[in-house]
Amino acid sequence: DPTLTSALPVKRQFRDPYADWWDPQERRNYGETVHEDNDVLGVFSTEAYTHFSTGWGGVLMGSFIATVGALCGIVYNYYPDRASVPRTYPGGLEAELGGPEAPRAAMTEADMRAIIEGDK
């Protein structure tokens, strides 16, 4: 009922903590009508986040994502354990991997040509 209280719904967090309150912890006076949303407006409810605006929070989050992405890209390009020249094997290690009847995950045409040329 809006006529029950004359006070607007203001979180107790935003009331003056140094005012002369009857109940300093809840920041309310004796006889003050309790708002119907007191459980949400009281001191023991979660605090309203007022440190950053939404736009500035987006800028900070975007900067973090860009920095982590750039770091991942640098590490990917200069990873120390990567060989400078990848190894190549004649026939793609056909005999070592079980021969021509072994099940394959994938085979390139170059591997297939090496197998055919190796059979001659």
C-alpha cells in the first residue's frame, strides 16, 4: 500500500551513517514505519554495487579479454617446445603404424603416394 509509508524505498546503505538514529545499526528511528520491502532495503541485504558504471565495467572487461587474448597469441607464436622444422617421414611411418590395413584417422595424398611408390 503506497499510502502506508511516506518514505520512498531507499536502501539503508545510502542513509547517513553519522546521523542521530535510534537504531544506528539499521539506520532507523523509533516509530518509523517499516517499509514493505524492508528485507531488501535493510542493512543486512546485499549491497548495491556503485563502484563502476556499466560502460566502464564493459571497458575493463574488454581490456582484460584483449590482454589475455594477446598473451595467448604471443605464447602460441613463440612456444619454446615447438620444433623449428616439423619432421617428415617417408611413407608417413606406414609400417610402424600397423601397415596398410590398419584403421586410419586421416591420410593425405602425399602419404598415399609414398605408400604406392614404396611398394614398387
